[in-house]
Amino acid sequence: MRNAESLYDLRVDGDRLWRRLEALGEVGAILGPNGERGCARLALTDADREGRDLVVGWMRDLGLAITIDAVGNVVATRAGTDATAAPVMVGSHIDTVRTGGRFDGNLGVLGGLEVMETLEQHGISTRHPISVAFFTDEEGARFQPDMLGSLVYVGGMALEDALDVRAADDNARLGDELARIGYAGPTPCPTATAPHAYVELHIEQGPVLEDEDITIGAVTGVQGISWTELTIVGQSAHAGTTPMRLRHDAGYVAAAITAGVRAIAREMGGTQVATVGRCELLPNLVNVIAAKATMTVDLRNTDEARLEKAEASFHALCDQLAKDEGVTIERRSLARFEPVEFDEGMIKLVQRTAQRLGHSTKMMPSGAGHDAQMLARVCPTSMIFVPSVNGLSHNIAEFTKPADISAGANVLLQVVLAKAMEGAV
Ligand code: HGY
Ligand code: MN
Ligand code: MN
């Protein structure tokens, strides 16, 4: 067993990690007009299956013990010297939004694989086993809620309810799509074994680290998320003959809600954000007053009471508009997660490790949702952020510099070693 000093000197092979990121990014690749290289691998599509097969192949090549559970979560484990010890887990997701990048989620999974390969290459054994996982449908773009796979993994959503979720785009049933792509696995979920600890390497997906010229974010937690689908039903009528006072215009109400939630976020300030990302009008024709609008509202805040305040203002706005315009507004919650605080000890371990490796660091909350917020329900958890160029993500121009990728992966390696050696004699 190497001494602690030499373990401190261990580093990943950044080029090998970059090559895997590039290879996985080719699955569902989108080429932009200015050379952007994004990818589209919506959960449980053929592209997702292809990406899964590629990563499972790499896991197999590394000789890891692979399990696939009943909601399609894949966990690959490297044995430790103490078979009774709970595994230290790393991971993230490899599904993307429709206009996704090559780093969101993928970095956490392939960074974990790189840690495994580095340990194998140097013949390092650890007391705790080490697992690398990718969780099903983290994005929630096709099947809501987001973080669905890790939520089922920790027992936060019943498996049967997850399998019955219908896709927003084609109404496909999640369980059917899982079987169709061959990832309805035999391992029961929720998991029978809580990890010893969980740490997720992820791009920041925002502008803070780049703005402040900082390399590593030690993530303190994840803000609260509230997703609502609205179905607004008015009355279609002729755009030219119908006086304004006699209209029941679903299109107008959708637009008023879009502007209204933005005003709520602006008035509240702080970390409050509001987004209308999806809006479909029916019949969607230039000379017909829209009979129906289906849209989504995404509200987030780091503080639960303020998020509830934003939701109350949003619902009051809907009630007023429905009354004034004479439409009905049906509301369906798609996701609702309270803010999560990560484990103090894990946050400090990430920060201390990054500083020991000579990187600038900052403690910060996550604006985006992550599987880590679900794993935090069952074990000590934190995240490692690396900068996003121009703060862009969920955009094919998403990019993180190779040097920052290596820096994040080395922090991941050293954090995993620190946790996996705990209790070793
Ligand atoms: O929506 C989110 O924050 C995450 O990308 N699922
Ligand atoms: Mn992500
Ligand atoms: Mn994402």
C-alpha cells in the first residue's frame, strides 16, 4: 500500500478523460454554425441508449462490477479491501437536453471513470469500494421530474410511479421506453446500500467562477425548484372580426404569464429566477385567436420561504388573468424540490483538497439541479464545480477548458481517495 504522501501526488490522465468526453459527445452530436459542438441525447431515446452502451463498454473494459436497476440507473463498482464497507460513489448523468453540451453530466461520469482507471493503473487499493454511476433522466426535459433516476434510487419516488410517467413530447411511457432501449435492469431500487459518501464533478453552468477567475467551486447545496405545467383554455375566434372586449385569448394569457413571472423575479430580486421554456399554442395560426396554450413555468430560489412567495404570486397572477380574460387555467406540478444543504465536512474536504492542489476555490450554491441533491438524502454529499466558458450551458456552445477539466478531475481523485481510505489500518 503506498503511503499517504505518494497518494497525494497521484494525478489523472487529462488527455484520456478529454478523449472520452469527445467520444461520448459524438453520440447525438449537433454541429453549430460557428463550430459549436453540442449533443442531443434526451432520456431513453436511441441516442441515450447509444451513449449508455458506450459508457457501459468502458466500465466493462475497466473490469468493474456493473449493475443496472429497475429504473435504468447504472452503477459500476471497483472492489475495496473491506467487502463490508459501503462504497464511495461518484457519478452524474449522461442524458442531455435537446440543445445540450458535451460536459453537463458527462464530466461527472467520465471523471469518475478516469479516477477508476488511474487507481487501476497505479495499483492502488482502497478500503472502501468505489462506485461510478449514471442516473436515468437527470434532465427531466422529456420525462418530469428532473433527477428522476436518482430520486427513485434514494427512495424519494416509487418505482411504479416513475415507470408510469408520460413523455412531454410524444406521451411515451417511461417504463416502455426503458424496456425498448434495453435498460430495464434486474437490480431492485431504491438502493439497499447507502453510499459511504457521494461527490459529483460538474460544470458550473453559470458565469460566477469565470467572472471571478476561480478554478474550483466547492458546492454548498442546490436551490429549490418548482416546475408547473399550465393548460390554458380560451376560445378560438376570427382574429379580424372579434372585438378585443369579447376575446378569450389563450395566447394573450400565456404571454401575460410569461411577462408576469419575469416581473415577479425582478421585484423579488436575490436569487429568485423564473423561466418559461416551453409554450405551444393551438391552432397556432396567424389569423386565429388561440383556443389553447400549454406552457411550463420554472421558478427557483435558494430559500424555501421565498420560493413559496414566488409561487403564491405566480398563482395569484394566473387566477386574476383567468378571471379577466374568461379562460380556464389547469395547473399540474411537474417537479417540486426544496433547497438542499450539502454536508459541511464534504464541502470543506472539497475546498481543502482544491487548495492543496494549488487551485483558487469558492464556496457556492448550485443554481442547477443535480443528482447530488438526491444522494444528499442518504449520505454525506458535495460537488466540485469547474468554470463554464461565458457561463453557458443547455446550449450547444457549452465549453470548459481542458486545464479546468483536469483540475476538477484531480480534485475528484483526491477527494475520493480521502474518503475511500477512511478506516484503513
Ligand atoms: O433543471 C436542472 O437544473 C437540471 O439541469 N436538470
Ligand atoms: Mn447536469
Ligand atoms: Mn442539465
